[in-house]
Amino acid sequence: MTTPRVIGREDISAAVKSTWQDASRVLIFTNSKVVHSTFETTEVERAALTTVFADRETALKQGLVLGGRRYEVHRFHPPLVYGRTMDGDAETSTGIAILKVDSGKYGSPTYALITYEMPNVSARMVQMLADFGKTCLEG
């Protein structure tokens, strides 16, 4: 068995910087540590984010909560779950997407989360997240 290649902080930071100019927030984490983040989160908050992968019903009921703000899940397609805020005008809503990589370069399930503002739409940002996962996170 080969040891997974771990991307260093500089490498992942460079990949995030070059990929996510249109994301308002980026978080990459495992069950035990934050790999990269552009904002502060708590361990409890990160653990809650991972539960949306349990099943579709759970994801739709609980949504995603980040920084005290609720995002309604409107697509459950593991390894991707995504949605949007529904607390105002659709043109000013914020999108969110989370990707789960089961056996990534960090040796355990790895999650990548982004938020994005209009005019960025899920069709573009979710595909970018999937591509980022394949390129930077998969083992």
C-alpha cells in the first residue's frame, strides 16, 4: 500500500488562490483538522457540515449552517451537496456547495466547501468544486 501524497499548505493555498477568485469563502478540512480556510470556523460547525452526507432527507431538513447563517439544500448528489440562502432577494442570495472526497490525499475523508455570491451560479461553481476535488484532493 502506498502512502497518499499530502499536498502542503503552500501548494493547497496556491491551488485555492488560483481556482477560487469568485468564491467568497473557502474551507478545506478533514474530520480532525483544517487544511485551508479563508475564515474562522469551529470544530462543532465543521462536524455539523459533514452530516449532510448522511442521507437526502437529513440534508434537506437540516440544511447547511455556516457562521450562524442557514443555507437551504436544494441538491443532494453525493459527493456534492449544495444550496442557497433563502432569506432575501434571489439576486442577492449566497450559494454554498460542499464536496466530500472519501479517501483523499490527507488519508481520511476530506471536505471542500465554498460560498459564492451572484452573479456566480451553482451550475458553474459546483462543477469547479468537483474538478478541484479531482485535481487537488483525491488520492
